[in-house]
Amino acid sequence: MEKIKVCIIGSGNVAIHLIKNILEVSELTLVGVFARKVENISFLVNAQILFSDLSQLPQADLYIMAVSDDAIFTVSNTLPFTDRLVVHTSGSQPLEIIAAKNRRGVLYPLQTFSKSRNVNFKEVPLFVEIEKETDRKLLEKVARLLSFNVYPLDSNKRKALHVAAVFSANFVNYLYGMASDILTTNQLPFEVLQPLIKEVANKVQELSPDQAQTGPARRGDYQTINAHLQFLESNLKFTEVYKLLSNLILEKYGKL
Amino acid sequence: MEKIKVCIIGSGNVAIHLIKNILEVSELTLVGVFARKVENISFLVNAQILFSDLSQLPQADLYIMAVSDDAIFTVSNTLPFTDRLVVHTSGSQPLEIIAAKNRRGVLYPLQTFSKSRNVNFKEVPLFVEIEKETDRKLLEKVARLLSFNVYPLDSNKRKALHVAAVFSANFVNYLYGMASDILTTNQLPFEVLQPLIKEVANKVQELSPDQAQTGPARRGDYQTINAHLQFLESNLKFTEVYKLLSNLILEKYGKL
């Protein structure tokens, strides 16, 4: 069986995790990687297939652009070929942002990637969108070789998903940071919160967030809420977040 | 060696998890459990040591009150004995809320407990406060038999810790719920977010929340932020939370 030839365009966190995983799948062959700064990625990719000039990218069945949102149009427009399958990996950009001279698609991995952490890519949900139905089979095949969780998803729903991810990942992490600041101010190490944070995330792997909700606002415990607000009163931003989220929880559970 | 005799007062989630774990520690012996409704807990505790009348509670080395915050004073005041060691398990109440006729202390487990989920109690951080130094040895010994992570903590710092827990657990779970609502409205299952939620929590077991922060606000990506606000504009509460938290992140990382 002939291997599927893939090129990666980009050298950021998503590109690195994609490359690592493509290299592990025998049905795929990585034929080229484009990086503006090849030194960012030379630890991972052989020099023979690493290019800093788009025009040198070899022929492939699939080009995956893992570049920043605002570079997608320019980079796709600069590609020195037409009518090949080119996909982006962005949660917030529509398929149409890719220059129309190629056949277009999206392969959106819903995960937070850091250079310093390995992620089990097989468990990362991949969301696939395709312009021409004749390309669906190939793109979905590649997606399934990389992950157990592949879903078709149009640009509109992908935007909803991306917004939901901001709430449940970026904002959540910011709240971890607020908690960390409260602890530091009181000479307590962040480590004491780690088991709680883990369990709260594990709980919603089985229960719905609605079933899992606990805390003073959930119980309508105004005495504790007021004591907390008094504790926080010298800090405007902590007070603001505490008030807004407590009020929303009180409202949701009919305790207002 | 003589076993340490413990009574539990209460039959809620904290009481149940304490009882389960005390029953597994050979150095401890559960001599009595008080429950207003004994049927809540009869699945776990032998009828001979289960009481619905406080005056029947047997002699013990330690009485642990796992009751709601607003019951601590009344219950402790109703205890038909004096000068024994009585502790509460609340994050937000001072030691002094326990009626002064007994020797007082606090044993605060920092975790979210649900009836339907087993928690590895050995990993739950336990925070200990004691009125009389002569009681410290016993309370800390019991705590260390139950958990690997035992810390001394005064009432003031315990309040700080409890506030931090509200941010990183209750508010975080509410954000999971908002994300779930966004997905439901768009006919997407909550399951697609579960790997992301888990990884965000796992990340801060190694990195600080500050190092782990990602997302449009972290990058100062106003184009995506504005697209998200437009997407959310028909819903006031989603818009309010999105704006407040994005602004705080933009401010924190100098992108405002």
C-alpha cells in the first residue's frame, strides 16, 4: 500500500506535536516541513526534508498549515502550486480563509499544546472540514491514523467549539492563576491545590458540570460568600470575579 | 498498641469519605457515628455504633464533626460531655466556632467529595489546627494515618485557602458548565471537551498557571476575541464573563 505523503507548514507547538505523531504512523510519510526558522525544528526533522523556502516544498497528498491565524491567508496564497489539498489547523478561522487556488480543508486538534509536555495525540479530538467531498476520504483517513476521536465539523460549529474551549481551558487556567496568587499572598504553596484541581477536572469526565457543582454559591451559603468578599475586599479584580461568578451560580441554582 | 478511638458526627459526603477511610486504617477504630437520619449511612456503618441521639455517643479520643457550617456551633454545644477533643472539618469556619466546653481543633480536607465518586483519601491534603498544644500530637497522628499530605494551618490562612479553592474548583466547574451550554446550543457533545479539560488540569501539576496560560487573550489576539464576542452577543452572561476574564488576561500579560 502506498504511504500518504504529508507536508507540514509551521514550527510552533501544534506543528511539533503533529510532526512527532506523523513520524510514528507507518501509513504516513513526512516528505517536507516548512519553517521560517529551520533551527526551531531541526531537533526533530531531518535537514533533507526541512525547508525555509515555500517554493522548495515537495509534492504531497496533503499540506497541513500549522501557522498562526493571521498568517493562514498569506502563507496559503504564497504556495507555489494549485489544486492540491491544503488544510489549516485553526479553531477560530473559517475554511475559506485559505487561498482558493488549492483544494481546502481544516484539521483542528482540540488540545492545549506546550513544547515541554508530551500529549497522547491519539486521544486528542480532531475536527475535520472539507471543501470538496472527493477529498473527505483522504483527510479523514489521515485524521483517524493520528487520533481515535475524529469528528466532521463545519466552520460555524468549530467557532462554537473554540469559544467553549476558551471558557473551559484558557479562563479556567486564569482562575488557577488567581487561586495561586491568593495562596502566595498568604505564604501557602500552590501544590496544596493540585489534588483538588485534578479531581474537579476528573469529576466532569463522568458527571456533568451541573451534577458536579459544589461550593458556597451552589448551596446559597451567603454567610460564607460575604466572609469571602470581606476577605477579598482590598483587591478589586478578585472581588469582581468572585461577585460575578457567585451571582451566576446563585442564579443558576435558584438561590438568588 | 492501643487503637485511637474516633467518633464521626455527620452523614454527608465528607463524613462518608472519612468513615470509609477510618475503617481501612488499623491504628484507628471507629467507635461511634452520629447521624440525624441513620438510614443515610446504614449502608456503611454497623447498627451497633450508629446513633441518632448525641447523648448516646460513646467515649472517644477524637470527635470529628463533618456537619454543615451553620450546624457546627449548635451541634458542638449540644454534646453531652466536656473537655474532650472535638474538631470540625470546615474550610471557612474558625476554630472558635466550636463550643468552648471541649478542647477544640480543625481537620480540614481540601477536596471536592461526591457520594458517587471514590477519592484516594491518602492524597487529599489535610489541614490541622489545634487549640491546646497538648492535643496536637494526637490530631496530627490521626491526620497522617489518613493522608500523606498533612499541614498545620491557622484559621486565617485556612480562610485564604478556602477562597483559593472556590476560585480553582467551584468557579472552574461553573466555567465547564458554561462551555457545556455553548456546546449543547450548537448540538455538540460535552465529551469533545473532556481531554482538553483534563490536560489543562494536568498541566498545572507541573507548570505554574502563569507558564501554562494560552489562548487569544494571552496572545493579545483581538481579532479572535472580537469574533468570539460577536458570536456570544445574544447572551449577556456569557458576554460578561468573556469580557471580564479576557480583559484580566490581556492586562496581566501587557496586551491591553
